[in-house]
Amino acid sequence: MLFNFQSFIEKLRADEQKKIELDKYEQCYGQITGSIEEQVWYKEYLINFKKVEYNVPEELRAEFDWELLGRLCVGSFSSETSILITSESILPDLEVSVKSGEDTVIKKINELWSFQILRLYEIYIEEQQNLQVLVKTDKNEANAILSQRQARLQRWDKSFKVTSIKREAQSYIDELD
């Protein structure tokens, strides 16, 4: 795997600015050990997103944990993620939309380079860690974050159901052709 969680944590420790945020997290939850799946923000939030299989870059299929990346994308507050069904592929595309100032960048996961995918892991993990600190340290922020998480889970669940219906309809149409 190209992304190594513990190596990333060490990289954060080596960066003076990032270390400040990491220290806040570890003061709240203890030293970060183990895998991503063992982190509180994963166990309490990201695990609740239904798994979706989606198109990934063929040459990188074995290089990343795509299920984890999907959960990180849909669980992020800093981007919007949608599932696109096309008749060209059995699997849908996972599209990520990020707004930066006036600009919006929209990309399909299967169009990204490995360095861009690595960066997504880093951005989304830092975001989850920082939100988790706020959940622990600020009651008002905690309520807002937990409400937003619940809303995202519900939206994804609805999107997931609609996508399943669309896939069934597309399969039926394909069979008719």
C-alpha cells in the first residue's frame, strides 16, 4: 500500500505547525497507535458509511485501500462526494467536488494520479482528527459537528439507495438493448 498511516503520523510530528494539532488530538485521545480503523473518529463515524465499490485507476488498484478512501471522501465536511452511474462501466464513478474560494474543482477518483490520492488521504485524515478534537473540547462545536455527521450519514444512505435503484434500471435497459 502506498499510504501508510503511521508514517503519515510521523510526518505530522516532524512538521512544527501540524504537530500542534496532532498534540491536541493526542492530549484528548492518547498517543496515536494502530491503524486508521482503530481511531475514534473512524469507529464512531466513518464506519457507518455503507461501502460502495467504484471505478479506480486500474494501475493503482492494489496500491490503496479504496474502501477507506471512499469513506474518507463521503465523510468529509470539506468536499461533496457523489456516485455517477454510466452505461460504460459496471462500477459507478466516485466524484469529489471541492470548493476553494470562488472555484470548484470536480474530479473522479479514477482520474487521479497516485500523489493526488495520497494527498486526499492526508487532507481527510487531518480533517477528521481536528474535528474529533473539537468534539472533545468544545460543547457547541461538538453539537454542530455531531449534527453535521448525522446529516451526512443520512444523505449518503439516501444517495446509496437512489444509486442502487438507478443501477438496477440501467442493467434492465442494457439487457433490452
